[in-house]
Amino acid sequence: MTDIATDEDGMIDIDDVIIRSTLIIDDGCDWTAYNVWSMNARRRMRLGMYEQPPARPKVSEIKLEPVKKPKKKSQRKAAAVD
């Protein structure tokens, strides 16, 4: 049995490597404004500007979904030559 990392409250640590590799974690935040802000990082550096990163508001609950394993591809049989 594997040991799952827990914090001091007994909650599962979602930043653990084993958890990240077996589950898809949706934090429920809207990252759109943050992604646009990060795309402009070099522009801000060039102009010597500093802007605080925008907030990432919570829009839904946290979701944990298992990682889907890929289907095994069946091999084709060679065509019979008469």
C-alpha cells in the first residue's frame, strides 16, 4: 500500500507527485486574465513597468478526476495472399 502525503489537518496534499500523476486536478479558478497578463511579461520588462498579477476568482468547486489511460491499439493481421 502506498503512503499518501497528508498535511497537518489530515487533508490530502494535492501537490504530491503521486497525486498529480494519477489525478487531473481542476482548482475551479478563472485563469484567463492571469494568462493574458503573463503573455505580456516581456513587454512590461522592456518598458520597465511593474503590475501586480490579476486575481484568479473562484468560479466553481475543486474537481478531481482520474487520469484516463490510453486504449491499447490492436495490431492488424496481415492480409492473406492467395
